[in-house]
Amino acid sequence: MELALSPAAAGVLAGLEASGFRAWVVGGCVRDALRGEPPHDWDVCTDARPDQVTACFPRTAPTGLVHGTVTVLWGGTPVEVTTLRAESGYSDGRRPDHVEFVTDLTRDLARRDFTVNAMAWNLRTGLADPFGGQADLAAGVLRAVGRPEARFAEDALRILRGLRFSARLDFALEPATARAMERQAGRLRAIAAERVQAELDGLLLGAAAEGVLARWPAVLEPVLPEIAPAVGFAQHNPHHCLDVWGHTARAVGAAAADRAVRLTMLLHDLGKPGCFSLGPDGVGHFYGHAQRSAELAQAILTRLRYDHETRERVVRLVRLHDAPLPVEEKTARRLLNRLGERDARALIAVHRADTLALAPAYHDRLGELDALEALLEEQLAQNACFSLRQLAVNGRDLLAAGAAPGPAVGRILDALLQRVLAGELPNDRAALLAELPKYRK
């Protein structure tokens, strides 16, 4: 068996072997290459010590000497090279207290998280797979290396990594691994928010995100306690064939693989349990849930240290996720005015995912969303006016036409824009200036 190595990875392996050391590509790059996916980057492990690695290559950077890592620049491409090591004493539940450089590849692979990530490949000897990662890869199974309880006790972040890998690879969690993740999920509360954010993003963007969210809310609850009320919460509404959390999971899976849209679908209905009321006809209602969900979204995204732009985008989309979107040209123009092209498209994507997560009888709304998106495309193609910048008149024009200087100019421009957006006026200079007397006191 041969792996199609990148030129940089092959060059680094050959350079170390030529100097008398053993070297392997290792971890996720081997997993992805065996699956036929081009790895994002290649990691190398070796029995050479960091100073020996540095001596083998003309251009290196000491990026992690404490853990034995040197970055080799090969033709301008960085390749991380790490000395084989064993670890012990994870007192903070995240990082090892002690690192020992070793020469035994199996000892190095034994410290890794899952079997599919505990494989290595050498130019001469081929695949090293002491823990059965290739078989698990073929079976679509995610299994912890060795004792699952020990792996997650060493580093609790591996619990979220397990969900991320399951969502990305569409792999089933091996039962003992899954039980250990559930038992130790509470330890995730000690993980840094930025780390949780990165793993959550990876999970949400996975092709199998729906199934992972639906099956494992208990593992996520320690870092997302706001989801707990949604799990199993019946909606008592003919539009819905799933409980609130089931609907949420399906909406995430139905959404385009866009970070902001999928975050929106994760958060869009978390306010429902707190807004539930049952009508006299036995039908459930959730008045005000969009606003409540937006408030929860703001709190969650802030706690998980999302950047300001992402918070603003997602909270706005959550707030608008059930706003009426009639299929009219003026709707398209107003969306562009209020949100801009990027988020106007995102809001339609949010409505589409929300609709796909409803009972099938209510999927007819999809045709309306397609029609609205077509109108959006038409307005953009026609360079329709949806902002003050595109308005056929500006403040200088109004002053030249006799408008009084001051804040009133801005108010008049905005009033004219609103009438253009509503289709009441054409975006024509003469037509707009002809309206000016109506705005004079």
C-alpha cells in the first residue's frame, strides 16, 4: 500500500531517513489519505530529537520544543515534525504534566485519542497500525485508543473531538467509547471556551451533524446547558413532527454548510420551552420565542468567545428566523436594505432549513422561498436601489433643490429610500426631486 504524500511530507521523511533516523507521517493525515481525502496538512513523527531534526534541514522554526515539535520549511511549505513521546500526569485534565521522548512508535501512538488517528506510515515499512485503526476506518467506527475512561480523563476535550469526528466522518461511536464520553461529559466545563467553540463549529459543519446532535445532547449539555429544556419538549403543533431538540438537529442538518447559518439553526428555537402556551384547542404556541432565542444566542455566543461579527450576524438571523417573508419584489429590496446581500441570502437559507425540519405537509413553503430568492437575484441583476448609496439623489442634490441644511436632509433621503424600497417611487432623479415639496415644513 502506498500513500500519495505531498512533496513536502515526502521530502521531510526522506531527509530524516537519509540522516539515519526513522520517520512517519502520522495521525489525521494518514486517516484522511486512507479515506481518499487530500489531507489539509501533514504531520511527521520521528525518533530524532528536536535538535537533531533542526540539524537535518536548512530552514526550521522551534514551534513547540517543550513537546518536541519543530516546524520544517520545505520549499516554503511548513511541516510539523515531533519527536516520539510518552505523556503522563494530566493534572489539569487537558495537558500532560510530563513528556518523555521515546524511540518506540507504539508508545507514541498509544497516547493518541482514537484508533483512526493512531496510525502512521513510513516510506520503507508502510503502515503502522497497532490499535486497529484501519479496520475501524473501514467499518465507520470511532473507538478510543486503549481504555476510553483513561483517554478522556487525560484530556476532556477529546469528548467533543469525538462528537466532531463522528459528525465529520459520519462514524458511529463504539459503545464503550460512547459510555465513557457520557460519563465524563461534565469535565467539559473546565475546557477553555475557545476550544469548545472550535469543536462546536467543526461538529456543526459535519455532514452527519444532525444525527450527532439528535443522539448526544447529554454530552453537549455541560457546555450548552441552554439546550436541556429543548430535549424531549413536545411542540403540540401540527407543523411539527419532532420535539424542539429533534427539530433543531434536523434544521442544522438541512442547512447549508455555512458556519453562521448552522449556528443560527442550532440556536433558533432554544427560547421555545420558556415561551410555550397551550391553546384551548390543544395546539401549542410559542409567542415571542424568536426574541427569547436571540437573547439566549447572545449569551451563548458571548460565553463561548465568538467574535463580535459572528455574534451580531447570528443573533440577528435568530431574531428574524420566523419573520414573514412574502414573495414580493419589495421584500427582496427590503431584505437587501436591512441585511445586505450576504445576510439576505443567509436569512432565506435559515427559513429554508427551518421549513425542511417541519412536518412534510408544510414543505410547500419551500417553493415560496425559491421564488423569493429568484426575486432577490433579479433585483441584484437589475442593480436595484436598496441603499442610500444607490439612491438617485444625495444630500447635495436636495440642498441645491432648496432643502434646508441640517438633519432634515438625512430624514428626507431616508424617507425617499423607503418609498423606493416599497415600490411607490422609481429610483429616478427627477421623480425623487419632484417629491421634495412634500417634505418641506
